[in-house]
Amino acid sequence: MAKTNKEMIMKLCKDIERKEGDGIIYSLGSAKAILKIPRWSTGIEDLDVILGGGMPEGRFVEIYGGESAGKTTLGYHLSGLQELALNIPIEGTFDASRAKVFGNRPKQLLIYRATYGEQAFNKAIKFAQAGIPLIVIDSVPSCMPKEDIEKIKAAVNKDAEVETRIGGIPRLLGKYLPVLNDIIEVTGTTVILINQIRDKMNAMMFGEKTDTPGGHSLRHHMSLRLQVARRSWIEIPNKNPSMSSNNEKVGMIMKVKVVKSKVNNPQGECEIPMFFDRGFVSFDDVAAIKKEITAQRIKEFGGRKSRDDEEEDD
């Protein structure tokens, strides 16, 4: 059994606190402890509930899912709630008109067009040091290191075969995330990383069939990992004769699942409706909005017949 010298331990704690700052070390239950994680509301009641009260300040959050699951859209919505936010669309797919639909405004949303991973994270660190409330990086698979991009360009110029380097993005994240983590813990900046999914090449009959790019370092640093998916479409009868479909898709029901959480109980799930031209809404408002959009379409296209109606006349 260890021979504990409590007097020496308490002296050591005081020395650490004196050198590194008040509250850097404390005992459980101390007044210097952070008893409550600061949070901000997502503006979506059901989502706040499964997150334990909202998005945590000063933490990493990963939002991942398949194609057209609403990952970028949710990022726009969360940015629009902030007094100031930074979007780094390294994929090169930023849509200003959609960003405005979800509440973003001139001089409120900053966009930095990074071309490689080091640029994205260098700027993320600088803006986090300045205390910006939210940074969204879209997306992880596009955060290729500069060295890898330059090698591809050089090979293309020489008409040579490109020698790909495995693990470039995980190595880059392994360097930057610990540094950025220390900064946001102090400034309270929330950093959201948008990620994709990949099929597991060696997937078994049981267990997960998909994985996310970025390696273990990314997953370990995340305080929240949210998996999003399209549960179903929100549709209205098609009134546009230029469209051949019977129904027009005007929105979708997004399913959100807390896959990992260091700030509340994980595995919570919720479903939230979203209209493409209105943003996220309550289920109670879905029927009324569908009627409103249908009325707009009738007014827009007047008495023009759809293709189905024309075929019936024939």
C-alpha cells in the first residue's frame, strides 16, 4: 500500500496553482471546479433535449452522415444562431443563398475559402484565439495536407502516376486538434467538423458497416458525435407542369442520433422537420406550411396542367 504524504500533496497542488494559474488543479466538489458545462441552444427543442441542454461551448462536435443527409444544412442553421460565426467550406460547396435561408446575415457569417488542410486549421486556431463563438469546417475528407495536394499537381504536370500517401488527413488532425482543443477550452469557441461516411471494406455480417474518415484522433477529441440521416421526404402534390413527378419534395425529416457524448448521456435520438426554403420547424407547423407552399405553387402556375393531367386528357 502506498505511503501517502497528504501535506506534500497539498503543497504540490498549491505550487502548481501558483505557477500555472488559479483553478488549474482542484479537488472534486471544489468551488473552483466547473460544475456546469456552458451551452447554447440549437433553437430546436428536441435536439437540445438529446444534447443535454444544447451545444457545449469550448468543445469539438462532429456531424456526420451519408449523402444529402442534411449535414451542411444543419451547419448553416447552427451558424445562423450566432452573433458571429466562421464557415470554412474547404469542399468548395458553400451556398450563400441557402446560408441566408437558415438565418445567416452579412457581416455575421465569415467565410474562409481554404484550399488545403493546414490553411483551414491555421485559421481556425487564429479565430478561436480571438474568441469567435462558432467555427464550422466542411468537411474532414477535404482537409488534405498541402504536401499531398502538391504531389498530385506535380504528377499531373508530368503526366506521371500519382503515388498516394495513406493517412495524410489523420496525421494532420493529430497535430492540430490537441492545440486547437487547448485554445477553445479557454475561449469557449465551439468547433463543428462536418464529416462523411465510408463503407467498411472488411465489414462483418454483424456490427457497423460504415466508418468515418479522419482516424482515431478525430473521434477521440470529439465531445459530441452526431449522426444525421434523412428519415423521409416532405412532399406536396406537384403543380409544376415542367416536372414529371407526381409529388414535389419541399423538405425532409432529419434523424439525429448522439453516437458519442462526453457532456451528457449518449444514444439519444430525435427527428426534426426541415423545409428547404424555410429551415427547421416544429412538427406542429408541418401541415400548415405544406398547405401554404401548395397554395403558392397553385398561384405561381395558375391553371396550367401537370403532365399527368395532360396524359389523362389524351
